[in-house]
Amino acid sequence: MSDATQTPPPPADERIKDISPLRQALIRPELGGMVGTVAVFTFFLLFAFDSGMFNAQGVMNWSVVSAQFMIIAVGACLLMIAGEFDLSVGSMIGFAGMAIAIFSVTLGWPTWMAIIVTFIMCCSIGALNGFIVIRTGLPSFIVTLAFLFILRGFTIYFPQKLERKTIIGGIADAAEGDWLAPIFGGKIGQGLFQWLGDMGVIDVFERGTRQGQPVVDGIPMLIVWAIGLVIFGHLLLTRTRFGNWIFAAGGDAEAARNSGVPVNRVKVLMFMFTAFCATVFATCQVMEFGSAGADRGLLKEFEAIIAVVIGGALLTGGYGSVIGAALGALIFGVVQQGLFFAGVESSLFRVFLGVILLGAVILNTYIRRMITGER
Amino acid sequence: MNSRTEHAPIIQMKNIEKHFGAVIALAGVSIDVYPGECHCLLGDNGAGKSTFIKTMSGVHKPTKGEIVFDGTPMNFDAPRDAMEAGIATVHQHLAMIPLMSVSRNFFMGNEPVKKRFGIPFLDKDKADTVTMQEMRKMGINLRGPDQAVGTLSGGERQTVAISRAVYFGAKVLILDEPTSALGVRQTSNVLATIDKVRKQGVAVVFITHNVRHALAVGDRFTVLNRGQTLGTAQRGQITPDELQDMMAGGQELATLDDALGGTV
């Protein structure tokens, strides 16, 4: 009989309790984000369906806002899992935008050069942030708080000194015909949307200069960047050696070092990546608006952190998910724009933020106890 | 245990001296360790055990003396050099991250990769399979390779750390007081692990100040006291009382022993 040749299964350890699928699902860091996303969409589908929130224009509206949050949340998420914070993200956005404006408008450089130099400059500042944190052993909270003020100060000082104003315009004209600018400010899929408009799937303008054109004429590159960065971040974190090092660096830096993980390199690179994400955000914004303002990116660092925490990452590092952070950003964007569509007083958005942040942190702490079996 | 003498020692520490400024931490300590033996290093607090194993694992450079590894004199500049030569240390503070899964911890710093589209991705299947297999060898039944290390007991964590070191080719395994913070049952698990590792031909240096733990698995015993070695004894040639006396330097413990009614 074949029964005799089969090896018996290894005896189960009686001390290992079976865990329910629900508990197992709860251990996934994305869970909070998933539940939140479903809840938020259900809510607005019920209460704001007729407001135009879910027609082509409405969808594009909250998608763009969510994509903005996503871009900075990816950087903040990986950095937080690596065990550090960056409070200078918002100031970095203002600084990067202003740098592009000064380089291309005031100094007359070609736009592609302005963008590349800005990226190099901002990633270097990110590296400097990381380097100071590693060398001094100070909390990144304090080091990047200093850069929050330093960068914001320069963002206000330079345009005033050079142009005697705090908003520099004319970037769109300067970027005309540039090869790099459309990668941040352009749109893709115009043909598809024109076709959708012709087929009557989405509305077209009925009069005016754009008569016959669809109301949504393409997907902004901002959204493409957001999706690209989320996929990149997710693969990096979960499918590569480096991803394992990010978890290890944030989980216990000393233990990681003992095992041969280059903790310092991981942390500095994550500071640079966060700065890179902030610069992508700034470049897209500047190309879309055609101007840079000294107050751009205000409070963005906190919004990024909130999106990451809603997405299930622990503030203490070592645990989290890029997909979760992206869902956190989506919730953020949908609620912010949805309240507007639903005609709710916009100041209540802040109340919502505070409540959901508190809820997410409490849930995360509970889940952490469950994973590690602490009581 | 005669078979041991047929091999050459895997590591020899000859007359190691280590001075920290005016303090002489080690005043000429010599031991040799053979493949497949468990060499216990005993000593009270401050005897120089930690300094000695840190010299062995490349953390400290000896002030005087020679380290011969596998027949060649070695000069370790950093712990990394010793690690690459095959000397692995499992510290009291384990190199384990509670929030990460067992398999991610097992391969931390040595992750297997598999190229897909020219990009080196983490080979999770291999990591999971190897982890489950190695854990089963050591008698630990995991719920799954994704189980977080935080859910394991202290003894199980030690076992994960030990089997990780062995899997990655350790020839000499230094265990720094692996049983000091464990309960009875967990201690016996760790001692059983040491036994399994020894049978695979790995040389184990087991640091402890618990004579009973040492006698349970040790083949030879070296006692350190005030930076000097009081000699190496074979298993069966020494009684627990003698070991205890040597560790404490004799007299003081004898008086204590009387006062406590022989319970130390």
C-alpha cells in the first residue's frame, strides 16, 4: 500500500496555537489602510454620489490630490521603516520649487538643467540630513526640524533678494519645448481620453475654445510618478536584499550591524530618497502651476507622516508597508476633496485628520503587540 | 573523547595578554579548541572571559600573544575578519529583530538573491525553505517562516541565532552566556542545540559561570580567574565542586558555602 511509504507529517507542537485567519489578516500592515479605503469610498458613494465626485472630472480631482500625498508618503514610509523621520519634507518642496524657478527664470538656465541641478542639490541635502543623524546620534526628529527652518528661510530669502517678490512665475514659458519638463508637467493618454470623449463615455466641452475636447484630456505625469514610486518602493521593500536591510535598520540598528547590515548606508540612502520624492513633488507642482511660491509645501511633512501611519507603519520603525502608505494617501486625498464635494465645512477636515491619526496609532500599537506576542 | 587528539586544533590562543592602560585584563591565557568539541570557558564576573572571547572574535587586538586559526597565525583587525574566517559569536544581546519574521532574521545580512529581468530580487522561497528545514533540525516547530521572532521564547531565539551561525559556515562558534537569562526548560533546549552543533563538527566555545550547565555539555573546561587560566581539565577528570572552587579562587566560597548550608 502507498500508505506505508508515506512519511508521517512532523508532529505538531502542542504549544503552538492555531491562529484564526482574522488574526492572521490583522497582522498585515496594510489592513488599516484597506479597511479605511473601503469605508471612505462607501461613505462618499452614499452621501456624495450626485455631487460630481465620481464623474471623470471629480475622479481626476481627488486622484491628483491623492497622488501628491502618495509621492511624499512613499519616501516618508521607507524612511520611517528604516527608523528615522524627516520633518524637512515640506520645506524641501518649497525649496526645490524655488530653486527650479530661480535657475530657469532668474538665471535663464535651460529648464532641464535647472531640474537636474535641483535634484542633485536636494538629494545632497537629504544625504547631509542623514549624515548628521548618523554621525551625532541625535534623533532625526531634531536634526530635520532644524532643516525645516533652514530650508524655509532660504526659500523666502533668495527670491526676495533676487526678484523682490516671494512668488516667481514664467516657468511655463521658460520650459516651452524643453525635453525634461514634460516628464513632470505633461500628460499621457490624450488619445485615449479623446476617444473616450468621442464615444461619449466621458463628457466633452460643449462650447468655447475647447469645444469637442474631453473634460479630462489625459493623465497628469504626477499620477504616473505616484504609481511608479509606489511600485518601486513596494518592490524595493519586500522583494530585495536592500528591503530586508531597511526593516533591519529600523527594527534594531545594533542587531542589524552585528549581522553585517550596512545600517548607516541604508539610513543615509533613505534620507536621500525622501528628499528625491519631495523634489519630484515640487517639480510636478512647479510645472503644473508655472510658478514657485515661498509658502509651497507647508505642513506637507506632517501629512506625509500621517498617511504613512494610517498605512500601518510603526512610528518606532522596523514595520510598515508602502502599499499601506499609498492607501493612507488615497484616504487622505479622497476625504479632503470629498468633504468639499459633499459641501461640508472644510475646517472639519482637520478634525477628521486628528481623529483618524489617533485611531491609526492606537490600532498599530495593538497590532504590534499581537505580532510580537507581547502582553 | 580520544578521537579529538587525532585532529589538529581549529583555533589556538597562545599566551594571550591584553592590557587596558594600567589594567591587565588578561595575563597570558592559552587554550586550544578542536573541531567537534565543546570547550567551556568558566569564570566569575571580572575574570576576563569577555575580554578573552572578544580577542578571539576580533573585537580586541591582543597586547601580546598569538592566535593560530586552522594552522595559520591570524591578525584580526575587525570582527568582520574573524567572521569571514569562520569564527561566529552569538552575543547575549542577540542579533535578532523581534518585529521581523524568522526567515528574514535568519538571512539578515546574507539574503539569497535570484535574478529576474537582470534585477537581483530576494529569493524568498529559498529563504523560507532553508529556515524551516534548519529550524526543524534543531527541534523547533515554527508555525511558518513568516512567524515573527518576537513570538519565540528566549531559548528558541538563541537556537535560531546558533543555527544561523552554523548554516553560514561557522567553524568556531562562541556562545557568550547563552543560558544566563533562561529558565530550566529553555536552558536544556539550548544545551541540546549545542550538542547537535558539536556533532556536526563545529568547535563550540561555551562561556558560562554556571558549573552545572558547563558539565552538562562540555568536553573540556578552562577556568579563568583574575586574567589567568588555572588550566584545562578533561571531562571526567574534575568534579563540580572542584570547578566551583577554582572559579571562585577557593577560600572565600568555602566560607560562604558553610554559611549558606552548601547551596551555592
